[in-house]
Amino acid sequence: MTIAAETVREIALKQPTSIRVFEKFGIDYCCGGRQPLADACTVKNLPIDSVLAALEAAAASSVPASENWSKTSLASLSEHIVSAHHAYVKKELPRLALLAKKVVARHGDTRAELPEIQRTLGQLDEELTAHLAKEEAVLFPYIVRLERAVMDGAVRPKSCFGTVANPIAMMTQEHDAAGVLMAEIHSLSSDFVPPQGACPTYHAFYDGLKEFEQDLHQHIHLENNILFPRAIEMEAVAS
């Protein structure tokens, strides 16, 4: 199978350096990563040869150990997700909400997309806040206990949700929903490009949204493509 026929998700898992390439070209490697690379390029109207060349160049570079989470313990990966990505979401969403309020107050009457972005961002904030709380209070602690049981040769820990696949399915659905909202913001903001002559606050708002989208993609990739599948496999061993 050629790399163009592999799914974007498969490439991201096999080659961590590809994530920067996908971000550069605007290719979704988390929620939308289930399609072949060739199809993703067609949808984005991207020259496949340019993307393949960038992937080849990235593969030739060294990969920092901190970027490859496919072999680390699930406890370490969970801790990284919470300390890096969950913490970022909790810090950044209030800042973006404040910027949105300022930009809408100043330009909302002439830029109809701004109130829509603010509304969608508020919905994303509400959904992600509840989502992170469930992961931190229920799912991640169970995954850590599950890994410890497997390492100790003990029986699978008890839970209120049966198999770990049940909450994972719910979390994955919520990831998809967050991805849809973020994609809507991306579209409404014209790829995070402010209009000509926009004020510094306008630029700061759009720059912040762009950075937030990139972090969200990395965040969801670590969970959907690495943490969750490994947890399901580990539970099968513990059974």
C-alpha cells in the first residue's frame, strides 16, 4: 500500500513528524483522519506530490522523544494530556471569550460572522468543560488503575460503566462534536484571516483561535488514536 492510500490517522500514528505537515496544509488528522491521504488532499484541493514531499522531508528529521507517545505508559500519557492539553483549554477558553466579547462589541454590527463565532465558541467552551471533567474524574483514573492491574497481574478493576469501550465511545463522539464546532469557527473566520485594517485585538483573537485549533487537533489525536485504542486492548488482556 502506498502512503497516499493510507489514512491520515495511520500516517500520524506511524510517523509523529507528519503532524506538523498536516497542520501546515490544514489536513485533519484527528476526528477527520479516517480518510486516505489522497482523498484528504483532493478535498482540500492540495497537490498530493507537495504533501508527500513534505512528509518525506519530515520523516528524515529526528523525532524528539517527547513527541512519540505510542510506547509510553498510559499513566504518563494521561498525565501529559491533562497537564498540557487540558490545562491549555482551561486557560485559553476564558481568554478567547474575553477577546470575542471585545471584538464583537467593537465590530459585531458590521461583521456578521463575529457574533456567530462568539456563540459557537461559547458552545465549544460549555461542551469541552464538561468533557474534560468526565475524563479527569472517571475515565483517566480507570485507565491508570487498569494499567497497574495488568502490570501487577491482578484482575481488571471494577467500574460503573462496564467495559472501558463504553465511556471511550462517548468521549469519541464528543470529540467529533467539538471538531465540528471548531471547523465551523474556522470557516466563519475565513481560515482565521482577519479583514483588511483589522485592529490588534481582532488579530489577537483570530491568532488565538488558530492556535487553539492546532492544540485541539493534537489533543484529540493523542486520545482517539493512541490512548483509547491502547486502553481497549489492555482491558482485553486484563479480562
